Amino acid sequence: LIMRRDMHGIADKRRALSLPARECDIVPLTFHQKMILYGSLLGDGSIVKGREDKNCRFSEAHSIKQKDYLLFKHKQLEPFSGKFIEYPRKDGGSDVKFSTKAHPCFNKLKIMFYNKNGKKIIKFSTLKQITQPVALAMWFGDDGSKEKDSYRIATAAYGIQEIKTLMKWLKDFFSINSYLHKHGKYWY
């Protein structure tokens, strides 16, 4: 027996049967949750849309070494959080991952952090909305490392102009001085 889920009609059927709405359909993202998502989207987080999804979802994966860190994000994003999974890699190690439920609130994040071709981008209009240190902590937790006398954030996914925009934002909003550094063929 094969049954195909009608993802677009589930909410309608729930209403027709007078079943309670999911909690994430009732409560909006909190300001704190938005800051966690914004910082994560500067780093390793992504916004995805499944073939059968009407709306986008947030997703993030890390190595097993960062399991507690990712569990923290999972907990902070409740009731939007989906299943947390651990899965094997081909090299014998393990990774961890979770995605949120598909929800309209994540569609706006797709517009804020991606261009029309689906490439992650940096826009100053987006950065101006990131005003809390918890967002920096999430970004650093994803892409940061401590050097001898300084800290480095891996920004290889972005172009030099986007990195300069990040530098201006760090200075203007958080009074953090930064500079460009080339490591191999990538800029940090």
C-alpha cells in the first residue's frame, strides 16, 4: 500500500475536522529566535524548500563534535524545530542535522539571505536588522576560530565586497574592528 501525503492540504483538513492547529502555526518567531536564525544564516545554516513544501524551512548540519551546539539551536527554535538526527558519514564519522517545520516565516528569510538564483548573499539592509550579540555568537559558532591574538571568521562563501559590507556592519553596530586576510585562495 502506497500513500502519498498531500502536504498542501493537511492544514485545510485539520481545520475542517476542527483539530487544533500546530503550536508553530499560532506563535510567531520571537526576536531572540530571529537573532539566532540571522546569525546561523550568516554561517552554516540554510533556508531550503522541499519539492512538496509550500513554504521554506531552516536547516543546519554539523559534525558530531558540535552536537551540543546544534542541540542548543534546536531547543531555542522550538516549536518550529523538526526532528534532530544523527547519521553516519562515508569516512566512518558521524554528523548531526535538524530542519525546522516548513512555515511561511522562513520564506522572508530566504528573500533576506539569498539572491534569485538561490546563492547566499550579504545585503546591508539585512545586516541592519541583526542587532544582538547572540547573532554574532551563532555566526562565530558556525564559522569562527580563535587565533593567537585575534579571532577569524571563515567567509570564503562571500565575495570581497560582501566581506567589506560585513566589516562595515561589525564596526557600525558592534564597534568591532576587522580586516581582510587572504588564506590560500580564500578571503577571511
